[in-house]
Amino acid sequence: MYQPQEIAVYIHWPFCKSKCPYCDFYKELARNTDQNTLIDEYINALQRYRQILPDRVVKSVFFGGGTPSLIKPENVAKIIDKIAQFWPIKANAEISLEANPNTHFQTIFTDLKNAGINRLSLGVQALNEADLRFLGRTHTLKTARHCLAEIAQVFDNHSADLIYARPQQKFADWEKELTEICSYGLKHLSLYQLTIEKNTVFAQKGVQPLNEDDAATMYDLTRDFLAARNYALYEVSNFAQAGFESVHNLTYWQGGDYIGVGKSAHGRFVLNGTHYAAEYPFTHIPLTPQERAEELVFMGLRLTSGIDKAEFQKICGFDLSEVINTEKSKNLQNAGFLAETPTHFFATRSGLLLLNQIIEQLLI
Ligand SMILES: C[S@@+](CC[C@H](N)C(=O)[O-])C[C@H]1O[C@@H](n2cnc3c(N)ncnc32)[C@H](O)[C@@H]1O
Ligand code: SF4
């Protein structure tokens, strides 16, 4: 029976200093957060996971948000230490934290490194003052630049998030930001096309993103621009220097086991041959192999390498051809949107631009 040994651990910190007008992630304003009580709740939840999944090895820990750089470094250390008490942590485990420049203080990055963080991901979003203001960011360009320089110095593994396809954005302007972000020598970049999500301030204000054609062109040009600078696209929105793809996020896309604690954290794991979907604080609902197989298709096709057919079969017990509509798949391959080798099934460059429509057709 398939029983993965490794597990990824997600720590969700849903608090932010202010709410960005484009953001649809679950978050609360960090006003009266009783941090110590919450950390104890997280540790209790991790302990319960330890009881049901005792024989695992931790390959990654990811502090995501919200704004986990609001967690006091001593509390970050406390959580990492507890995880290490509950399970062995692999020697080269990736321990990441997402930081917002608006939480910067002089020793924050060295404090986080001393707490056990070995990969820092910075939410920069834009590298010009006007767009930072448009995006409702509460840090200055100067602070963002200062943080970028600092994380490049303090950590060996780092990433930054930027949002592009902003209203009326021109590639020439975006290219300047790309040139600058490359100059810091970060190992990884997450570049997201601005989406206007329902119930956000941007949606209420009727903000219109760049039109689809221009956004697709910008995506293509970005991919080439970064490839020429040794950042390869490996997932729809993620670029990395070779060997620096995010171990933690690959777990989601490749169907590995993970647990999560924190308000909107969730998990997926296999226990005694059954797949479970977990919701925080502590419910886990069995998934049928078919349900898990469909998740593996839509997650796996986000990767440029696509779905590893042998791994797919190992995880859910199905041959890929039993889960996808093979006739539609052939048509999509003939149209140049999908391709396969004996070992992998993947979206082509043009297919990645239409991934949602492609997956809709495949999974019926
Ligand atoms: C949960 S946030 C974590 C970073 C941190 N909270 C910060 O903002 O600095 C993850 C990333 O999602 C991206 N994001 C959030 N809403 C988005 C939207 N509507 N369109 C495109 N990207 C978005 C941003 O790049 C953000 O950094
Ligand atoms: S983008 Fe980051 S800082 Fe802004 S509201 Fe969303 S989670 Fe919070």
C-alpha cells in the first residue's frame, strides 16, 4: 500500500498589518492578536498530527500568510523546535517564511535565520513607488529595496513575489522591474498576474486588469527575459535557478503529503491506504482515489514538467488514461496544447496560457 514517509508542514499566520485592496486570501487585521496563546494552539494541533502520523520525516516547513513575518522570531523558533521534537527533520529541509517589508525591523532577518528559517520569501509586489501605492502597499520602495538587499545577504535561499499585468502596465516598464529584481541574485521568483477577485476593494472599485492578450504577451516575454537570466519557469507563476524550485510548493503540485495548522490551513495525507483532506483545526475527510486522482491532474499540469505517470499511478492507483478523457486529450495534443513522453504528460507553452479551460475538458 502506498505510504509516503515524507511530509511538508504549513503554518498559516492569517494576520496582516493592513489589508491590500487586491488580496483575496483569508486574513484579519493584526490588532489584538494574543500571539502566545495562538502559538500554543498551533503546537497542540501539531502534536495531534504527530499522534496520527508518527512515522514521518519532515522535508519542509512553510510559514505562510497573511503576514507570518509578524510572528516574533522567538515564536518561530518555538514552532520549529516543537516540530523537530515531534518528527525528525531532514538535514537539508527547506524552512521558509513569507515576509512583508512593512514588518521590517533592523535585525528581523538575522533573528529569523537564528530561529531556524533558511529560505525567505519577500512580498515586494512592485518596484516603483506609484504602483506600490496603487496596490495599497504600506511600505515604501526604499524599504522593499533594503529588504531585498538584506535577504540576499543573510540567506542562501530566497524568493520574491511580484504582481504584474497591472492596469495599463507596459512591458518596457515591467522589464525595468524585472531587471532590478534579477540584480539581487535571488534564487527564486514568484510572478503573479493581477487577478481581480470578487469581494476585494479592487472589484468594488471596478479596477480593470490589463486585457487578456496583453497579459499573455507579457507572460511570454517575462518567461523569455528570465530564461535568459537563468530563471526557468517550472510552474505557472514560479521561476527558479536550477535546484532552487520550492520543495514545499512542489509537494502540493506533485501530490505529496502535507499538513497545515492555522485558520485557513488544510492538508492532504495518506493514512493506512486512504487519502484524507484535512481542514484546520482538526477534521479529516476521506477522499476517494478518483477525487485524489483529479486533484493530481489539475495540480500536476501546473508544472512545466507535468505529471510523472509512474508517480501518479503510485499515489492514486490509477493509470492516467483512466482518469482523463483520452479523446479530448488527443485533440488537445493535436492542437498543440498538451504533449506527452513515455514518462510524462504536460501542458505546452501555449497550453499553460489556457490551463483552466484545458483541465475542464480533460476531467470529464
Ligand atoms: C499570501 S501573500 C503572502 C505575502 C505577504 N502577505 C505580502 O503581501 O507581502 C502571497 C502572494 O499572493 C500574491 N497575490 C495576492 N493576491 C493577488 C491577486 N489578486 N493577484 C495576483 N497576485 C496576488 C501576492 O504576490 C502575494 O505576495
Ligand atoms: S497581499 Fe499579503 S499583506 Fe496584503 S492583505 Fe494579502 S496576505 Fe496580507
